Amino acid sequence: MAGLCEGGNEPPGSLKAIYNRITASEMRFMRRTAGYTKWNRKINEDILKELQINSILADIMSLSRKLASACENSIIYPLLK
């Protein structure tokens, strides 16, 4: 029986394995939305550009960075250290 990584060397609960699973699920949906199958051999970035959207993980990472910088610049942050 295949594990969560499906052939990868990462343990099933690792952050990289989770990232890869989310990306694969997202792109399966985006391919169908754009009218392609995996046999069309389209690059993920090309599909996202065609649909004029960003990857959900890119948005989450961007918001995470903004939140981290906002916390570092807040008055309360030094008190939490």
C-alpha cells in the first residue's frame, strides 16, 4: 500500500509532504477548470496564469510573512519574548 508521499522519501507527516499533496490537489482542480487533462502536459504556472489566479499556498505564505512582520513591529511583541 502506498504511503502519503507516494514514492517520495519524506515521512507522511512532514511539511514538504503536506505541501506537495496540497499543490497536487489544487492543480488537479485548476487543470479541470482550465479544460486540460494531465495528458495535455501543461506547466502548473501556465495554467495559473491563464486562469489569472495565484496558488493558495503562495497566498498563505504571503499572508504569513505579513503577519510575522506586523507582529515584529507591534508594541506587544518585545514583551512576548
